[in-house]
Amino acid sequence: MPIPSSLVTLLVGMALVLSGLWVGYNVDLLPLAASTNAPVYDSLFRVLFSIGTILFLGIVGLVVFSLVRFRRRAGDQTDGLAIEGNLPLELVWTAIPAIVVLFVGLYSYDIYERMGGMSSLNDHAAMHQMPAMETMEASVTAVEGGKEPAARVWGGIGTGAGETNVLPVEVTAMQFAFIFHYPEGDITSGELHVPNGRPVELRMKANDVIHAFWVPQFRLKQDVIPGQPTVLTFTPTKAGSYPIICAELCGPYHGGMRSTVVVHEPDAYDAWLQKNSPVTATVASALSTPTA
């Protein structure tokens, strides 16, 4: 007794879904997770990896099956069947991609919002509380009371609600380096040094062309566009050194535009801050200078 084609289709579909889910949740292609954003992003990646695996196995399997099942037999010189149109099939292969794309779009939006990607765009008060760097463009609308115009932040990943003790760092991207300035200690560095477990707010600007600040272990990437200051907030969770990569083609030496983010334990970070702060060095020099 032949097996109904509908039952075969159902079983094959279930096998594809289960295979895709197993691959998506058991094959790990991502680097070390070292920030609070990483688990949120990784959940999206697993879903996308599962969907991609299901589509890959399904399409390749269908192609291989068709090559074997409908191949030209030896000695067969006849034309193939003239099959024109199949409305149920066309509806299915239109509806499935539409549903998948809609689901991925909504889920991606939810992930971006949970990471703080919408806070700086919607919370204008929080945007204007951020002190402006020297080259930040002023908003065309002055605040009430005749004060100076507030700096406009174009977007990025902002600070989550309830986060306190945020470490501000000003980031300048230029051909072909990232420069980091710490307002708290008036330190300028070619490396980014941050304490483990403390929220960090990068206030980013570009001096020349479009750059991109990317730390794979933090699952963060933010374009840095001239004239459009952006914010990137993260909280590191593992001490160590991680690469900072410019992920936007910015010129002939783009491949060499790299730096390092060093995540210290809190005590080690305080020691680094004290050692490198020019204010501390000036005070220490003054105390060691003998007086007449």
C-alpha cells in the first residue's frame, strides 16, 4: 500500500524542523560571550541559524531528490510533461517566506529594543542629558530659558532603565585609529580600558569618513558617521582583552584599524585609572617637590 504523499510531506517537514533546531541550538559558531548583550543577541542568532539550516536542508534535499527522481532515463527521447501552474504550491512558497521574514523582523526589533537600541531614539530627555564633545553638532532647536542648544545624538544603543554608575568614554574614530578619552580622569588612550561588571557608555564621533566600532565578543557593532554622534552602551561580564575592529571600509589601511578593549577587575581598573590620570600624576609630583 503506497504511503500518502501528504503524510510523507508532513514527516519530511517535521524532520527538517527538528534537524534545524538541533543544529541551531547545538552547533556553536560564535566567539566567547563577554557582555550582558551577548546572551540576548545569541538567542536571535540561534533562531536565525535554525531557520537557515531548515531552508538549506529543505532546498538542497529537494534539488537532489528532483535530480534523481526526474532525471532523463537512458534511451528516453520524449519531451517532459507540460505542467503549467500550481496555485496551492505557489501560495505555500509565497506564504512561508513572508511569514519567516515577518517573524524575523519582529523578533529582531524586540532583541534590539531589549539591548537598549531604542532608548536613545525615543527618550529625548536622556539624549540631551549627555554632555557634548567639542565637535558634536548642536541641535537646531534651543532649549528653554535661552541656554545653549543641546547636543543631538543620532542613535545607537543607550543606557537601560535603572542603570547607575555608568562610565562615560569619548571615542573618536579617524583614519586609521580609535582614540579613547576618559572625562573622569582626563586620560587619552589608544586602548579601551573598562571595569568588569560596570556599565560603559561610549560617546562616539568620526573625524573624517564612516567607521564602525565592532567587538565580536560583546556582540556589538555601531557605525560611526561624521557629523552624527552616536552612543553605544554595554556592560562587560568577563575580564580579558578583546579585539576592537573597524568593520566599515574606511580607506587603504582599513584592515589595520584595530585596537583592544581591556576588561579589568574593578580594583585593577581603579589602579590603571590612578596610574594613568594626569591629575593624579600632577598631585603626586607636587607632593614630592620639596618646599623652601
